[in-house]
Amino acid sequence: MNDNARVKRHILVVAHALREDTVDAADRVVRALRAAGATPVLAADDRAELVAARAGFDDVAALGSDVAVEDIELAIVLGGDGTILRAAELVREGTAPVLGINMGHVGFLAEIDKDDMDEAVRRVVDRAYDVEERLALQVRVKNAQDEVIYETWALNEATVEKASRERMLEVVIEVDGRPLSSFGCDGVVVSTPTGSTAYNFSAGGPVIWPSVQAIAVIPLSAHALFARPLVVGPEHAVAIEVLERTNGIGVLWCDGRRSHDLPPGARVVVRRSRRPVRLARLHPAAFTDRLVRKFRLPVEGWRGPTAPTAHGTKDLAS
């Protein structure tokens, strides 16, 4: 008897039932996992949506009530980067890696496209995958009395934004307990390397390779001479204070999913989380290639070396 047969295995399947092809994919994955002797698990909201869309999901175990998050071995995600962020949130209190199967546009977090879904499930069953750890952020909100009033985390970014379109935030940026600069702005993005191709990218921040351990700070429409994007090491703590003179309130958003209001005097402290996000990888892929595919970058005419690798290229002429 092999290990897979001896140990009961729970695989979380994360999917929105908003599209027919996603419902079809969820059905295929659930059936394949059962055929392999594994137990498929659905988040309660996903199960309710899938049951409403099609019969056959009502007997699938529910995360939390039937299976604890600590017992999840891996999460298979059917969707784009937004669904993968939701899956990372679902398994945050456990150790399960997340495997993204892209169902639509090319995403940076998804590992493969839906055409390779059956092969992906087979690799999951065989445990034939690697796990890549991505830097995540610990985010704390403190009040004017320096008391922690809210705490969360982020894989892509933590953003301090103005709550009212017509208002401007007055903030001061701090690094390691020392003030750096104050200015009026629309907000500030604090990004991980994973999030550097998300909001950070739209705000004019640098694209950071996932293997780089760093945190980027990008002011949004700042009224200041010195308001350039900053990149600090992971050992540093970044804080954004909403100054008392701010006319209105701000809001903290983490990964566009979790929010908290920031009155004048509030302070947001961002540092590297001790718990990274774990992504399952089926095969090595150069991040350069992901950039080219996502942004349709022009590379025609490139001659280059003939031996590309996942971590760069080897110049055969050297």
C-alpha cells in the first residue's frame, strides 16, 4: 500500500461559479481527485454557488465545518490572480501551497492554463511539484495612542488611500522609526515583489523579480519634489502616518480585499511577515517570459543565447 492510500488527503478546490467553463473545470477536478483517492474540499461560499449552478457538489466537504484548514494539503485554484489571492487568504492559517490554473487572461500568479488542468491534477496527486515561498507583508494600524487597532496581511500590496475623491491625504513616510518626508497625495502603495506587477506597476513603481527580497513604497500623485518610488530591504519597517491636518479620512486596502478606515492620526506600519505565501510550481519558468506574455512586449529580432534557463541565460560565446 502506498503513502497516498494510507493517508487521507484533503485538497481544497477554489472556484467561482460565475462562468460555465469554471463550473465544468471544478466538476472535472473534483471527480479526478475522488478517483485518485483524495478528498476534495470547497469553501462554503464556493460550494453554495456551485450547488446552485449544477448538481453534484452538495456532498463535497466544506472548509471549516468538515475539514480544518490545517488539514488541507494543497489548494487548486481555478481562476485568475484575484481568485488566487482569495485562496491564499483561505489557507493563510495553514501550510497548504496554492496552485493556480488560469481560466482567463494570463496572470502572474497562475502556474498553468486550463488546457493542462488534467496533468496538473495528476501532478498534485503524485506530489510532483515544488513549493515557492513568496514574501508577504504584516500590516498593523495604530491609533493616536500607539495602540494596535487592526492587523492583517498582504501578498500583493498594502495601500493607504484617500476615502473621498475630492480630498487629499496629508501623510508622512517613515522608515525604521525615522521620518523621511511628508506631503499631500492620493495615497501610498507598499508593495511586495509579487505585487510589483499589480497596483505598484500601474502607479509607476519598479517591476521586481519574485526572487528579490524587497519592499517597494510608491506615493500616488504626491504634491512634493521628493516623492519617488523607494525600494527597501525586507528587514526594514515602513510606516505611513495620516497627519492630523488631513481634512477627511483615509482607508487601508490590502490586496484589494480587506479594508480599514484611517482617521487623522492613524498610523499604518508595514513590515515583512514571518509567514510567507506558498505557491506550488509544476515546472520552472523564467519571470522574463511571464512579463513578455502578460504585457505583450516586443522581442522580435532577438537573437540571444541558445540555452535559456529558468534563472537567466548562459552566453554560449563566453
